[in-house]
Amino acid sequence: MLPLHGLKVIDLSSVVFGPYCAQWLADLGADVIKLEAPEGDSTRQTGPGREPGMAALFIGCNRGKRGLVLDLKTPEGQAALGRLLETADVLLHSIRPQKLAALGLDPDTLIARYPRLVYAGLHGFGEAGPYGGLPAYDDVIQGMSGVADLMAQSTGEPRYMPTIIADKVSGLTAGIAILSAIIRRQTTGKGGFVEIPMFETMVAFNFRRAFLWPSL
């Protein structure tokens, strides 16, 4: 039996940051249900794949999950999500929080309804910061957090790293944060809101280098 057997996770995320986090939870035994809008996750069409809509990137980030199509803009879709959350341990999403709030799916509303739920917001920027609510992708975060400048110290010019490092590091950090909230729930009996912002995560990740290279 894998260590997360019995944990039910609703994965309301797309692209890489959230799906990569949920993929690790699934690999560790969690029952992960990936929810997609009718148009599907954009990574279904990103890069090579043997079958239409099944690009390698999508498969790599979503293996081991069950899938369900829901239109959360409709009452039927929201009702279906509610039924899933009645037995869920974790809801993770990578949608801008103001969009979910407009649908009544903000953390305060859902945690009041499902007190044991761990609600994980995988955001581009921390809500309390000056960029809160703005969209973000890996390349934006690499530039703003200093990754591109670190590359300049090696190559002579700012460049992106040849991997989506912000998505991957932040996804792993999100997994740690979610499991920490699950452990807290074992003591308190209550879930809660966990925010994992890409920008702040990568600034903290890069800051460790500053102690070795003071010129930063």
C-alpha cells in the first residue's frame, strides 16, 4: 500500500505547476481526480504526441489520475464539484483567485462548507503582495525571480533555463505544503487554506545562492 492511499484529491489545475504537484500525489498513492473544462487542458496540444489531444507533456503531468469534464460556469458543473468535495481531502487549483471567487468557489466559502477540506491555491503571485491576482507562466517567473540573471552569470546574457524550473520547483513545494496541511488536520481535525505562489517560491529558492555569491 502506497503512503497516500485513501487520500482523495480534486485537481482543478492546468498546464504544469498544479498538474505536476498532483501527479506526485498520485504517484504516492492518492486518488487524484483531474477536472478539465470542456475545451480541455491546453497541454493536451503542447508538443509531440502519438494521439491527438494526448501530448507527451500532458500525459507526463497527469498519469495515474482519473479524469472528469466539468463546466464550472454552469449550475450543473458546480453541483457536481460539490458532490466531489463532500468526500475529498484536498482541492488544488491554479486558477486566478478572483475568477473562482466570482463563481463562489473561494477558500472561505468552501472551507466553511467542508471544514476538513485542505484548499490549496497555486497562484502566480502571493495574494498579499503587489502582484496579487496577476497571471503568470514559467518564463515570466524565471525573469522576475532572477533565474534569467543567474543564467547571465554563466552565459554572459540573460536566458531562460532549458527547463520549466519555476513550474517544477513550485509544484514540488506545493506538494510539501499540502501534505503539511494534511498532517495538521490529523491533530486539529480541521482543513484550511494553503497558498503556494510561484513568484515568492522561486525568489526564496534563488535566494539561497545569494549567500554564496554576494555580488547578487
